[in-house]
Amino acid sequence: MSSRGKTVSECMCVDKQKCLTRQLVGEVDDKKVYFYYLTNKSGMELCVSNYGATVVSLKYPDINGVPADIVLGFDTLDKYRNDTYFECNPFMGGVVGRFANRIGGGVYTLDDIVYKLEKNNGQNCLHSGIRGFDKVVWDPMTSLIDTCESVVLTYISPDGEGGFGGTLTTTVIYSLTDNNEFRISYRATTDKPTVVNLTNHAYFNLSGEGSESVLDTVVMINADYFTPSDFLQIPTGEFMSVENTPFDFRKPITIGAGINNIHDQLVLGNGYDHNWVLKKERDGELSLAATAHDPSSGRFMEVFTTEPGVQFYTGNNLKDALVGKSGKPYIARSGFCFETQHFPDSPNKPQFPNTVLRPGETFESSTIYKFSLR
């Protein structure tokens, strides 16, 4: 890997109020790595990289019109690649796949074939092992003159990578609309039967990246049930009601209100790190999953998804060895994630929504993060 200059390319969009530029930030495995910057007409700015299809930054103003970066991340490629990052392994802002979340025992069976996966979380496979989609260079399919609203990235995962079967071709489209919507669309095809579960692991702090805590953030999750986990954080297969538990976010409540409760599930996860079963009228419909509000800044985020679940993670394992763009350490619970997804360990849980993808089929998924002020 080598460092390159910081020159940012000239905006080539016809409408200069909506702009796409790119910055060469280095190389990995002899492939060029860029930071892409998207700006909408209201001045909201999104930065993504083709390394890991990573969301690097997202800037949005507060009620006084002062912009802040509300996504945790780093300002150089090296900080996503150094020893400290790999030791902490926060999957920060990256697309995790080909199977997001945990697969128990690092093994699953499909069509009578046993697939043994890389174990990188004790006995489990987490986010597809040692070198998941967040740690590879994606091929940019975007020309600066093609669009001013989207960045299109593709990665071809070879048969056997991480232990998974089938060559999987995945495309992710990042878009920024003039309605202050950050949109993520996924598409994947395979040449052999496989399992697929894709999400983005962005950490949000609506007070601004570098703020110490997200515990005052007011959260709503549109779910009556969650999937409890065992002591290895693998779902038991049950659907547990949120009623009368600290997992009830059906009405907006601060993260801090229940996070230190002695509920056994919170003790196991050292906080929230669980999958909620989203309320859906129809499978695959784009519907409201969650909201988050920071009263101090007025920033309000709505999350819409076609996925059946969302992993709400409160950054319990963030380490202060990670120093972010603001120059401040990322301490535990200084960011939260809404990872829209199919359920963890689905390949081993037939009662969960199906994650099998076969040749001739196309996996498609969409998630929208919409921002406003309140």
C-alpha cells in the first residue's frame, strides 16, 4: 500500500449545486483506492470509499445551520489498514458480507454440503471471517460525467472465499438525494448455491463524530419482537416479545434509559447488540424500521429498509485506541449502528427468513437513511 497526493478531482457535473468528486488516497493490492464525495443542493455531503465500500463521512447541519460529521471514521486510508484497526476490528462504515453478522460454529449446511467458514469471533464466523467485504477493494463503476447522485461499486467474491461456496458478484449503489436521503442499494448474483446477507456497518453519532456518548440519543425501533442470543451471541431461534423489557423501543426513548439494565440479554451483549424483528405488512416492502433523534442538535434520522431485521448495536466494544477524524478517541458507546439485515445465523435456523441464493436468482435490498431537523 502506498500513499498518494490529496488532489481532489474537479466536479464535472452540469448542475454545480449537486457535485461528485473523487480523491486518490492510496493503493491496496495494486488497486487504486478513492474517496468519493457527493454533495446535494442543501449542502449535505457524503464521502464513501471503494475500499470496503466504506462510508467515511456524512455531514449534515444542526438546527443552527452548523454542519457536523455524524458518522465515525478516519480521514486516511492508512487508518483503516493499520495494526490498531485490525486489532480492534470495528468494521467501521464498511459493507459486511457475503454474510453479515454471526454464523454459529463457523459452519452451515446447504444442499447436503457442509461449508466450514473462517472463525474470527471465538467459535463463530462474524461478518464473513477475517477478510470480509469491508476489507477488499471494490471496482468503481462510476464515471464523474455519468451521474452526480450516485457511486456504484462492484466486488466479485470467488468461490471458496472465507469458506463460502459460489462466485458471488455484488454491486452496491450509494446515493444522496436532494431530500437529504442517503440511499444504499444492493444487488448480488451467484453461479452456485450460497447464502447472502449484506449490510452496512456505519456508526452514527448525531451530536457529531467525536462526541463522547450516544446514550442521550432518542431511539424508536418498529418491532414487537427481537431474537435473543445464547452466551456466544448466537440466536437461540426464539422470538422474544419486547413487552416489559429494556428492548422495547416502540415508543421513542433514550438509549441510556435501559442499557445498563441487568436483563440477561444486555449482560451477554454488554449493551445492545441484538436483532429486532421488524413489523412488515409484506415481505420485502420498503418500510420504516427505526428513528433516532439528538435533542441537542435537532438532527433526526429515519431508517427505511426492505430487510426483515435490524441489528441495533451501541458500540459497546469500541476501543479508545481508535482516534477518529476529529482527533478524539472512539470510546465505548460513542456511536451506534442500525444494521439492516436478515437474521444472524439464518443458514442454521430454518424458522428464520431464507438467505439462500441460487443461480438464476438475484438478491436485492434497499435501505434509506433520511435526515431532517426537529
